[in-house]
Amino acid sequence: MSESKIDKFHALRPWAFHEIRRLTVEHLYSGQPTCIVELVLLTDRSRTEPRLELRFIGAVEVRIGHLDRMDGFRLDVRDIGHWQREGIRFEVVDDESQLLSLQCADFEFLLIGYAEGTIN
């Protein structure tokens, strides 16, 4: 059985990336009120790598909390395809600090600067 995208994401240990370096929201005007949300996360704010870059495509119901309280950020991605919302397959939440939540059609992630032992 092949690993799902969510399983691959969780295998990266995303909870180690709790420092937000960049958060970008780009509204798309293609007849649907959606956007692309990009997020760059670090393990330590004094280092630029390793970093986890995320892109949430076709995002709706985007909620961003207080950016001045970014302690305890812990991102999780869940499959909500069974909800049968047209074009929406994933829910992204930060249950820890309530900083970010959204639903999206798809997501991409890239781990940059990882060397064995750099993620605790």
C-alpha cells in the first residue's frame, strides 16, 4: 500500500517546525473566491535551515489569528474528502495556538536544508 500525501507530510515531523518565517496569502480571482497560502517554517528562528515550505492551493475559509502570539505553533493536515465539499479535500489547522486554519483542494510541501540529525 502506498503512503498518502498526509502520511508523507507527517513523516517529516512537521511539529519540529514551530517558528513562522513567512506567511503569504494570494487571492485568486478566477470566478471562485479562493487563494493560495504559502508558509515557511523553521525549527529555530536563529537559523534559516532546515525549513519546511508549504503551499495550500485552492484555499477557502482561511483564518489567521494573532501573529504576535506565535508560541506553540503546531500544524496538522487532515483529509476531509469524506465531507464531500466540492473541490475541497484537506483541512489545515494549528490546534495548539489557533494561529492558522483553512481548507484547501491540495497542498505541497518541501523540506530544505535537512541533514541527518538537524530536526529534533
